Amino acid sequence: MSEATKRCSKCREEKPLSAFTRDCTKTTGYHSHCKDCRRIWRAERNEAGQTNNYRMVKRWRDKHREHWLAVDREKMRRYRARQRAEREEAS
Ligand SMILES: [Zn+2]
């Protein structure tokens, strides 16, 4: 009994399907790159500044966290007040 294999389009190696991540958007149901290649590709991309960008976004969000929480609270307060007003109107 042989396990189904698939050729990685990056390293050109024939590998078992378990070496590929599933991807339902692909017709084959699997990624065209094996897990190893994807890991390398991700690491390279991270080095190219993706992580930096992510950290910056995170820092920005943390910095303005209080502000956004306040905005949310205010929205919720208005929403509740409106609901209450509507209920009172109906009764
Ligand atoms: Zn590969």
C-alpha cells in the first residue's frame, strides 16, 4: 500500500500528502508548496519586514487602546439609550 504523494512546486521533491498543508481554495485540496518550503518562505518574508510592521501596528493599537475602549463604551451607551427610548415610546 502506497501513500498518495505530491510534488512540491518549490523544492521539486515528491512528498506524502501529509507534508503539505490543506488548502480548500486549491483544486487539489493541498498547497502547492510543502510545509518545509512554506516555513522557509514565511521566515524569509518575516525578515523582509513583516514582523516589524506587525509590531508597529500592535504598538500603535496598545498606545491607543484606552481611546478605542472609550469609543466602544460611548457607542454602547448611546445604543442602549436609544433602545430604552424606543421601548418607552412603544409602551
Ligand atoms: Zn518543498
